[in-house]
Amino acid sequence: MQGLGSDITINVIASIIASGILLSAGFLWGKYRERHRFGKRLEEYDFYPYTVNRENFPEFNLKDFRLGMHYFLKNVDPTAARQLIFIGEQNNVRNQLEPAEQKVYERLYAKYDGKRIADDTSEYLENFAKLVRLIGKSFPNIGIEILLHDLSNPSHSLVVLENNVTGRNLRDGATNLVIDLKKRQLLNEDKLNYELNLGARKFKCTTIPIIRKEYGVVGAICINVDANYLTEEILSSAEKVRAFFTTFCRTDMRIDENILSRDEYAKALKGKRHFRDERF
């Protein structure tokens, strides 16, 4: 009986060990297949097409882009190759490559379904487009512009524009916005509440990058306040100030909904008028 018990114990232990080995092997095989299927991030390759200049700012590197382009034609990596294509389109690479290499790029673009990358980004930005439209329509005609850039196509990036104060049009380009946002990412710096002076015009601006894990910066929401309009036009008379705030506070519907905390709601019922009303 003791021998039988020992045999059973040994068999159980052996089974557990074997199961552990098989489970580990299966996990590692799955990770290998996943990596082989989906690939690595482009940053893991030596030819990531951004280099840091002497001022510690990133710059698009056409030489490294070429290396990546040729590498991914010979070696399959859908993740990194699609990231490379996205960066290439952001930096208008077609106009930077020589004619012979433009053909190579077209092969790469076709191999990894480059058009789908832009389509995926446009679909990803749909909710942001709705967000921009609704915010803009909430504050019309008061000198505050809000817009959305789709940076998968920087030469025609402007896809939503509400309350136009800058005179731009839909499908206008984003100039150096991509590089500027990458600089600020490197510095861990927000592009928040900054001043722009363009000739006689003055703006208060904020730019919010939209970052997607697969591709990096894919879009940006920009808010531009026409500072001169507010300080010179609106503040020029009490009547214009009243009209401004009438427009600012205008609503299109009324609903029953509580957005206050329990404590603030109780104070409101007692007569508290606004968040700085200290009477209660």
C-alpha cells in the first residue's frame, strides 16, 4: 500500500510538472505567434525616422525612413510598417523621395494597405469631430474658434471648424503642427494657453494632441480665442458687453437634471446664486 501511495504521488507530481511545462510552452508559442503576426513597434527598430537635433528636438529623418521602407518590403512587420507609412504621410514623404524611391514607397503602401491607415484614423477621430462640433455650437459668435486636425493627411488636415475667426477653410493644411507636437511630447510640455501675434492680430490658444497607441499623434483639437475682438470690440461699449454675455448664456432647451453635489444642491435650494456666492 505504501508503494502504491508513493507511485500515485509521483504520478500526480509528474503530471503537474508536465502540465506546467506544456502551459508555459503554449504561452511562449502564443506570444511568438502574436509577435510574428502583429510585429514590433517602430521605435524598437534602429531606423525609427525621427532623430534628435542639437537642441534636443525631434526631426524627421528621410535617410532612416528609406531604410525602414526597404526593410519592410523584405521583412514582414504589419505594426511597424504601418507606423512608418503613417509617419511618412504626416511628413509628405512622397515629395521628398526621388522618383525611383517613390515607386518603392508605392509598393510598401500597397503591401500594407496604406489607404486603410488613413481610413482607420478618420474613423477613430469621428467622436472627436462630434465633440468639437458640439462645443463650438454651444458658444457661437463670441470670437472663440474650435477645430479638429486629422494628421493622417497634414496637407489637408482641417476636418472640423466651428466659429471661424482665423479665416481658414476645411481641408487646409496643418503646416508644422506635427513636428511641434512631437517636440512638446519630448519635453513633456502641454501646448496650453499660449499667445500668438500675427501682424496686428492677437490670439489666445490651446492645442490638445490626440494620441493613438498604434500611430502616435493622429490629430489635434485647437481652441483659438480672438483676443482683440474681445478687448477692443466687445469691451468698447456696455451694450456690446451685454450682447456678448446674452449670446454666451443663450440656451436652446431646458431640462430637469441635477449637476450639483448634494451639499451644493441644498444651498441652491436656499438661494445660493453661483459658485462664489458665500452667503450660505
